[in-house]
Amino acid sequence: MTDTGLPASVAALRRIREDPHRLGHRPHDGREPVQGIGMGTTGPAHKRIIVGYGFWIFLLSDIVMFSCFFAAFAVQRNATAGGPTMAEIVDLPRVAIETTALLLSSYTCMLSFAATNARNVLWTQVFLFLTGLLGLVFVLLEAWEFYDLASRGITPQRSGMLTAFFGLVGLHGVHVTAGGLWLATMMAQVLVKGFRRHIIHRLICFNLFWHALDIVWIGIFTVVYLIGSLA
């Protein structure tokens, strides 16, 4: 019997009807669980969920930053100040190789995590290495592009359009470089520590980061290079 004079099973059923989604975290048998912040009837959320949720917040904030740079380029697209236009500086064959390398790195990154799920250290390391190698090819080609433009006097100070171009493309290149350093760190951790739970969590975050960079680059390739060259 409960304090209200009703059997415990009836009282529990009434609570479920009043709170069908159990927002009050009450179990079906009417027993009161120990409650705390972030805890439901089954206890606190799994660390993998918490880490993933927090990293998604970081990625969204990063996307907001890239959106600002995209907006700046869209506004400054025609602000050439009598200097070269995008159609005059774009080298589509080189950009196509960059894009192919980065998209292939996304594929090998996915394969590395498939190997991680299979708990295969060898193939995880192989695919992570290929991901890093393709990322390095991308960064070197981008650095070559910037060097080639600078050698012709095409620098960010030349016009508003070039400032926005170098800022947006350079920001993405810095992210890929940081991702490559992170990848090297993860390869060392997998080699030394194996597939511990926190290592797998970090690999999940790295995969999210790397795929997000690929998505951003598709936007850059389309908005900056393809549309710019056609204009």
C-alpha cells in the first residue's frame, strides 16, 4: 500500500498514465531510483554518447566559422580592384587532383574505422596511414597553389576578393594540417595502447572531423573554383 491508500501497482500505473514518457524518471514497478543530473531510469548516459554529442557541438561551431568565410567571399567575389579575377587564377586540373585526393582520403578514413570495429590493428593503421598520405598530398598541392599565386604577385593584399579567397581556402588547409597531426597522434596511440574504449572514442571524433572537412571542401570546390572559373 502507498501513502494514498492505493496498491503499489495501481499507483505506479497511474503515474505512467500521467507521465507516459516517464519524464519524472519513475520505473514501472514504482520504486524510486537515485536521480542526478543527466540520469534517467538506466543511470547516466554512456561516455561514447557524451563525447560524440560534445564533438558535434564543436563541429557545428566550426561550420559556423566556415559559413562566415563563405559569406565574406560571396560578398567580395567581384571586388577585384582592377586585379585578377577568379577565372584568371583558377587552375582546374590541379584543383581536381586536390579534390580527388581529399575524397579518397575520406574513403580510406571510413575503411579505417571499419577495421577498428573489427578490432584489426594492422588494417586500421594501414588505412589511417593512407588517409594521412592523401591528406598530405592535398596540403602540398594547396601550398604549391599559394606559392605559385604569390610568385605572380597575386597576394591577399591585392584585392578584397583575394583576401576572402586566401582566407577561406587557407582556413580549410590549416584544418587539414591539424587533422593530419591528430591522425599521426591517433596512429601512435593505437600502436601503443590498442583499442581501449577512450581510444575508440577519439577515433570516432577524428572520423567526424575528417568527413566534415571533406564536406566543407566540396562547398569550396563548387562555390570558389567551379563557379569562379565559369564567371
